[in-house]
Amino acid sequence: MKKKIPVFVVSTVAMSMMLGACSYQKDEPQANAKGDSGKSDAKQVLNLIETQEIPTMDPALSADAVSSKVMNNTMEGLYRLGKDDKLVPGVAKEFKKSEDGKKYTFKLREDAKWSNGEPLTAKDFVYAWQRAINPDTAAKSAYIMYDIKNAEKINKKEMRPDQLGVKAIDDYTLEVELDNSIPYLVDLMVYPIFYPVNEKFVKEQGAKFGLEANTTLYNGPFTLSDWQHERSFKMTKSSSYWDNKEVKLEEVNFNIVKDTSTPINLYETNAIDRATLLAEFIDKYKGKPDFKTVEETSVFFLRLNQKDPALANKNIRKAISLAFDRKPFVDTLLNNGSKAATGLIPDNFIKGPDKKDFRAVNGDIVKPNVKEAKKYWEAGKKELGKNEIELELLNEDVELSKKTGEYLKGELEKNLPGLTVKIKQQPFAQKLKLEDAGDYVMSFSGWGADFPDPITYLDMFVTDGSQNKMKYSNPKYDEIIMKAKKDGSDVNARWKNLLEAEKMLLDDAAIVPVYQRGRAYLQRETIKDMYNHKYGPDVSFKWASLGK
């Protein structure tokens, strides 16, 4: 589940390679991950901005893009993403997959260490995964582990955490058993919930674990050396990282800046090395050497909380879905390569067994149609016995979110007579808490892919799913998703189910797709080998460097 994404963050790039087979499979990080930057005499300090506070540094609790990005660079799982989203070895050196695809055996490197100098072993993975799936931990991403043997039953309190299908054969051999064969198990390993944690350290820190830089333990290329909440944080090169000879940056500094016009000034004065551009700045910088654009797989949409009586009405939801045109919004207000979203699964994300893009095959499911929207709206109001309806829109407290909220409010109120939309802006972390508690009516949300498969988006909306948070329930949808998760061996049947599931979700108007994000930004030409990712954590600094 990647991630709940702040509206204004840094992301990108290409697809992962598929890993298969029945013998140990070795990746070549030298070929897949490294760039050609070589040695540099430049000061290796990268200065960036973030728009939001880090919600947590506990891998089990990560459910957002900000914490995922920081953890990806300060921690490490069995595998990580390198250049062009190629999977490259992390703590694991290699793995073996059984013929039926239900058992994976990972061989771990013996030189992996924690930042306190202690050795990292298979037991750290076993403890971390058992802790994450334990319902007492309340991990919002726990469902992403459900393919592991017994995971779902454990999370639903039907079995004990120590019955999870993960075992330390010895200190450097980890065995993982699955309930069903899936094509993306190794891809999942880049996600924080699958990172190891040190049992002794976690228990020593207790409730403080992951809340401060010094109450977190690291095993990645960097450590979080300073964390000034709501102000800044700093990553420093780790001396204990097994592959630290490949890490060229000495520091990565982040200042938290919510005013989206400020980054341009900071970039122009050489205070930061990368700045995302809003629409009003794009024409000014377009064509310059440091101007870049990229298409992302992050999709933004309206969550419609069916706990609200009006939104429990399907006609009302359908009306909202059809009542506004996305294209003027993305072309004018965004103007950064973003696309109007006509479905939940992004364009150019994943291809099926027929080698055709998912979005191209399923087509434009949601199309603006104000005339039809008015019909649904009047029918819904009649069923509710109301002429006036007021809905609150939960949103982030950043400038782009404000503009988005105002556009949606204006279009919906204009095209749906009797509707009043009130906007509630909150800091990102607080917005997540309100969503988690179901304490909202409508919410403008974003989601990015955790792994290269449509299920990473569709699995969110099953009944009582940890990321549903809006009381949506359709037993037929649940059944289709369950089939897709169990049909790993029949790729054609599985793909058909995924296509059908998306159509059903949007026909129910459970959510309202708004746009697929593009990115226009300025980046110093001296930055080399800083890899942005199409799925999983947004960016990797492991191989990055600053040239002259």
C-alpha cells in the first residue's frame, strides 16, 4: 500500500524487473544500480525540502510517502530499488523460490549491521514481521502482509503471531511461506513494513520507539542524525552500513516548508538543490537545462465516507463523480504533466498478460457529464428527502491542496443545486489521523503504488480493509479481489478479475478519481544518480552524488 501521499512531494520513474525461478537468483547491483558519476571533489551535501513532518519512524506503522522515503534511505529490507526500479540486493544476497511458488528462502549477508554495531540476523526479520502483523501493533499496512501464511488470521486474532509463515533457519537464512503463489513477493520487500527491527532495542525504547532520531535504530545507507519536529531533519552517511563504500553523499538535509512558492526562492539562492514547480512558475523555467518533468503513478481522488447519510446514497455519490471536468484543472491549475484520472489504476503503470496497459484496456470509466450528474443528484435528494445538502471536504494545509479544494468546491456547488461544500484544512499527519478514525465526510487523498501490480490500489477497498476508512462494502467486490489474490497461477483469470474489480468500484462511486500526478521541477545538473521510483519508496539517495 504505499502510501498516502502529501499533495506536494518528490517522486518518479520506471518499472521493476520480474524475479522468478527455482534456483538461487543473484542480482548484479554493479550493473543495475550504479551510475557513472565516479568520484567527485564537490562537497557531498544535498539540501532539499519536504512539505510535511515525518509521521513515524517505526517501519510497522509506516503508511505514507514521507516516512517511507526517509526509512528507505536510513533502513533496508531484503531487497531495495535501484536505477530504473531494478530490484537489487539489500540485506539478502540471493533467494530461492520453490516450484509451487509458495516458499522463498533468502540468504542474508553476514556483514549487515545495525547502527549500534550489533549484527543483523534473520531473527530481526522474524521479530519485525511478527510484530507488524500482531493486531496489538495496529499497523495500517498489515494487510499488505496477508499473502504470507497465516498472516490474515493472525491480524484478525484467530491465530498467534508466532504462527506466521516466517522462520529463521539459522542466523543468515530466512524462510518465508505463502498461502498462495503471488508474482510480486520480492517486490514487496522494499516496503518498510517488511524491514527488520531489533527486538532488544524496540523493547528498551517502548512507546518512544520511532518517535525521535535517537529512539530509532538504523541499518541503511544513512542514519537520521537530527530531527527537529515540524522544522527539519537530517540524514548522515552511516559508517556501519555494509555497502557504505557506495554511499557518496555525507549528508542529506531537509527543511519542512509548506509555502509552495518559497522553494523557488530557495532554489534561486542556492539554498536547496531541487524544487517542485507550481503552474505559475512552469512557463518561466521551461526549456532551461535544470527543468525536468516526469509522469508518476500517484493517483489523487475523493474518498466519500458512507458513514455520512448523504454519501451513503449511491445517486449522490454518482452525481459527485460526474459533476466536474478534470481536464481544465490539470491543464490550467496544475500545468505540470498531470493527467485527468478516468480510473483508479494509473496510465503507463502495468501491462497484463496480453502486453497491453491496464488503463488502456479498461478505458475511461469515469467521464464528466454534468447533465447526468444533475439527474443522479435530484434522484438522491428525493430519496433523502432533502433540498439542501452540506458536505465537508478534508484537505491538507498546503497551497496546492487549497487550490484543489477551491476548484472542487466551485465546480460541485455550481453543477449540483443545493450543495454546500465546506473545506477543512489540516496538517498532513493530522489529516491521516482523521481519515484513520473515519472522522471526515469527504477527503482529498492520494495513493501511490507499493509494488507493480493493480492489486496495490484495488485491495484497499475491501470491506473492513485497513485502508478502506469510508464504510464502503460490496460483497461482490470482496469476492473478486479475493479471487485475484488466489489466482496467481492463472494469470489471465487474475487479470480479468482485476479489470472487473476496478469497474465495479467506480460504478459504485466508492471513490472519485481526480488526477494522475505529473511533476515539473528544477534540479541541479550536478546531482547524479539520485533515483526516483515508480512504486515503493519515492527516492533513493544511496548512489547519489554531487559533481562539479
